[in-house]
Amino acid sequence: MVPEGLEKRSAADILDDIESLGMNFLRMGYSTQMVDEVFESDQDDVPLETAMVKALGYTNGTRVTTDIVKHNPQWKRNTGRFQIWSDIVDLAAKRGMYVHPDMHITKAGWCCGHDDGSAWFGDENFSVANWTRALGYVAEWAAQHPNIVSMALVNELRQPWVENFPRFGYNWMTLVGNMTLGSDAIHRANPDLLISWSGLQFDEDLSALTSGTNLLTSPCYMCVSVQDSPRREPVVFDIDDHVWGGKVFYELHLYTMTEDLDVGTCGIIKAQLYRAGFNALGMDRPADCDLLEDHPLGPCRKPSRLTPVAMTEFGQAQDPTLLNSSYIECLREFTVENNISWAVWSLAGSFRSRSGGQNVDDSWALKNFDWDGWRFDEGIEKVWKPWIKDMKLTRKG
């Protein structure tokens, strides 16, 4: 909930590194818990040192706090987390960068799994009331920052693997109902913000929304059926029924470790991305859509409405395999030829706490473990910088 790396480099230096790539967009994750703790403290935010000690224990927490303040002397041990966020956002603005607050998980921790309690609406750690409250709080906070023009509803929804899981109604109807509540909360607090909608199965599928199919019966991976759907009138999501309809854009993710999609050829990757929701951009139907005519997740369909779609997460190890990755090359081709905005996972060369460990290295990160250089310089020069240049970015002026 305090951005990573600040105990190793200053926020200004980290942002300078990002700017040197040509990037103009930061997807900054937070949790519902972060806002819950503000309300539990009668609107007083949790101080930096308190947050570090709670997460890392007294010895490591105080040490990390000391290092953060050493590298970032504008902050003190009692500086609140949202003040730190505000200062980082302001530094990003000076570099022409947009910041996109991302509701990454409801209870702070490593994301994401079917059994982490934050998988779906109503899961153990996923109070819908607290989630919408957090969205409204962050939307109101964002109003003071002109380079925050958008925020996300929630990251990588997935089927909860708990006892009697069908009771959660993991399906299109539940998705749309709750995402509508979240959009209402954001728009009520800050009607200027764009709102990103994510999809089912770790944000791999928005097909029923972008294609305008019946929410009661549209296929989706691991979905719980609506038992009385044969007796009900079709339900189709119409974004224009809502006051915030013109503020919504969709976001999708794709990794090679996907549970249900074929990533064996670039042609089939493009076809599945089109089917999943990129059809809403109005692009030409990929040739390999012919292979999906009888697919259990449904065929490629024309969009019911043109709507912006971004690819906000993908990635792989930052090592020599990056240079001949057909997956990465395919996504580069797909995003450039269709002018699709994207964000790569991830920047963070290390995590203070991850899956029970502390000060954990991340081989997928653009930054190295010490945050003082790139993890794989050849990849930066041969993959990321040329790709970013090909996107012909605009910057916040």
C-alpha cells in the first residue's frame, strides 16, 4: 500500500527511470484495506512507520522506514500513506505521466489466487460495501490531481475456491450488477474520472459485455449457471443506460500461464483477444476467428458498441528469453497495429513482502533487485524502448 522500492531509491529517481523509457502511464495498486484503515482511524491515515511495522515486524519495519525516509527526506516516519501517494502522483505529473489507481486486491497481500479470500464479490475478504466505499474515497482523493484521469474498479476477478462456491454466483449477471455499483460510487465522488472495467477469469474475458449477448446464458470459464435462465427474458448489458456510460473503458490481461486459452500461435492469440473484448475497438476480425466458431467460450462476434479497450497486464521473465518470445512479439504486433494502450507487469524489482517472504526478488520486473538499474538492459533497448516508441504516445502536459 506504500509503493515498492522507496527504501532503495527516491521516488523522483524511480520516476526518472520510467520517463527515460518513454512511458506515460503508471498503474498504482492499492487495497480496500488501505481505505478501511482510514475509516477505522476516524479519517486519520496510517503513518508510514506504523504501516511498515505491521507488514514486516518491528525490526524490519523500522529499518525499512528509516531507509524510505533517508531516500525521500520530504517524508517523515509519521507521514500518511495517501500523502506519500499524493507526492508520487505530483512527481509523475511533472514528468508528463498519468497515474491510474488500481483496486488490486481487497485485503492487502500478494495477488491473485482462487483461494485468497479476495477473488469475487462477497468472498471472505471482499465486502462489497467496503469496496464501493474505498472506490468513492480514492475517487474523491484523485480530484486534487489533474494527472489522474482514470481509475480501475477491481483487478483480476476469479472464481472463489471455497465451500459451496456456487452461492457467490460467479457469472456475468453478478459481475455487471456489482461493477455497476462500483461505477456509481466512483462517478458520484468524481464524475470527471474515466472508469476501467475488468472481466472474468483473471480479467481474460469481457465478451458478453462487448458483444451484447445474453448475460444469463453467455458462456464463460468456470461460471455458475443461472438455473432459471430458460424461463427468463434475455438480459443484455447496455452501457448507455448509465450516466457514466461515456466514461467507461475496458481492460484485459493475458499471460502464457492462462488456465483456459491457447497461446500457441500469434494468430490464435489475436483471435482470442478479439473474442474476449478487443472487438469493441472496431478492428478487423482476425483470420483465426474461424477456428473459434465452436469454441466453448463462444465465437468471435461483432461488437455491440465501440468502446475503448486497453491491455493493462501481461509480462514474462526479463532475461534473454524475452528476445525470442513469440508471446511478447505477438502482443507488440497486436497493440501497435491496433493502437492499443498497454501496461506491462511490472516495474518492481523487489517486494517488501510476498507470499510469506520479505525483500523478495522478482525476475519479471523491469528494475533489478536493488532498483539502481534495469534487470535486462538488452531487453530494454531491443524490446521495450522500440515498442513504446512505436505507440507514438501523448503525455500529460
